[in-house]
Amino acid sequence: METILSLRSFCPVKISSAPNLKPVSGFKPISCNLKRNNLESPFYKPPSWVSSIHQGLAAVAISLAINFSLPGLTHTALASEFDVLNEGPPKDSYVFDDAGVLSRLTEFDLKRLLSDLESRKGYHINVVTVRKLTSKADAFEYADQVLERWYPTIEEGNNKGIVILVTSQKEGAVTGGPGFVQAVGDSILDAIVSENLPVLATEEKYNEALLSASNRLVAAIDGLPDPGSPQTKDNKRESNFKTREETDEKRGQFTLVVGGLLVIAFVVPMAQYYAYVSKK
């Protein structure tokens, strides 16, 4: 009993209002030092205006290369021009209206006119319409591609002719085998692609454009007088037709521009990098 009562004689425990906690040694705040550590790192260098220009030029060069150099890879699924190449020449008619701009009456008149020509002279002409071109620069290149795909050998395509009309670009082309070109003549071919097709296509008279072009071709093969160019409201109107020489010249200029941008965007930064490393 005495031992139990003697417990009250102990000194009372002193309780402080707040614990006296000491910070743990080595503890540092994290949220305040992340950004500072990045800025103070010896490997960090602020972006300069030179690197920004290089990145911009690289983006422009890559965009141009994708949009102009590789259009066939990006638009193959959507471009109707590939349907014409893959399906081959029309079997039951002489018209391949992939753009859907010709009336039934026009198709009937073209079939009657061209079938009569083939039965009398042995020349076969196909009329083709497409909405737009993405794989080739102009209608001439595409027309040559169609001729080579449909008639791979000279014997098959000697007396074959193809008339192409591109509705979105308002231009067209006429191509064919050696026998067809000789029978028509260069003057009539040039007149059709510079007068009939582009002028009437600009006015969205696609039916008249192809009918008038076919009539001039048939008359030239038959040796008859040329029906002439179509009558328009403004006879002095100039077409937007581009010759082969103009197309080749623009293509060469485009190649130089893209090549220069690629050199500036990739070669110059690499040269600067090697110069920087060599100094170290």
C-alpha cells in the first residue's frame, strides 16, 4: 500500500502547447527546386533564334516534299484518276466519264461518231473525263500515262487516240500512237488543247468541249475542212493552257526550291553542330 500511495509524490508531467519538432536533416523541398535545377544545369542552353529558323525551314521543306513530291501516296484512295488507269479502256463505249459531267445524249453522240470513224478508218478514240489530278503535274502527263497503261505496246496503241478533260483544272490534252498523231496533224492537236478544251471547260461547257474536239479530230482524219474553234462570247479571250515547255520549266524551278530548302534545313544545322563539337 505504501508503494502505491507514494506514486502521487512524483513530479507532474509538463505538457507543452506544441511539440518541439526538429526538421529532419537532409530534407529539401521538391516543388521549388525542379525548375531552378533545369535552368542551372550546365547542359541547358536557351533556344536561339537561329535554331527556331532552322526548325521552321525544316517544317516548310518537309511540308512541300509531302504535298508536291509524294501526292500519289497520300491521295491514292481518294483520287478518281487511278480508277481510270486500273479499269482500262471502256469496252461497250468510247467514253469514260469518271467526272460525271456528260449527259446521256452527249455519250450517245460520241459513241456514234467515234464508232463510225473506227469502222471506216480503223482509228479508235477514247474520251475520258476526270475531276482532278494528284499524281501528275498536268493533263499531258496523265494522258500519256493512260495511253501507256491501256495500250502497252506500239502495235496496240498505234492507231489509238485519247482525249482527256480535267474539270477542276479546266484543261485537257490529246495524245495517241504514232499513226493517230500523223493522221490528225500537230496543228489540229495544238488547236484542240488550246482552244476547244480549255476555253469551253472554263465556261463549264464540258459536253460541247468534248463534242467539238471529237468533231475536229474526225474531220482531220477524214481529210475534211477543219470545223474551227468554238464560238465564244469573247473571241479574244486567252486560255490558261500551259505548254509542255512551261510545265517542264516550272517543275525544274520547283525542284531547285525544294532542294535548296532541304539543304538549308538539314545541312546547315549539322555543319554548325560539328563546328561546335570540334571547338570542345
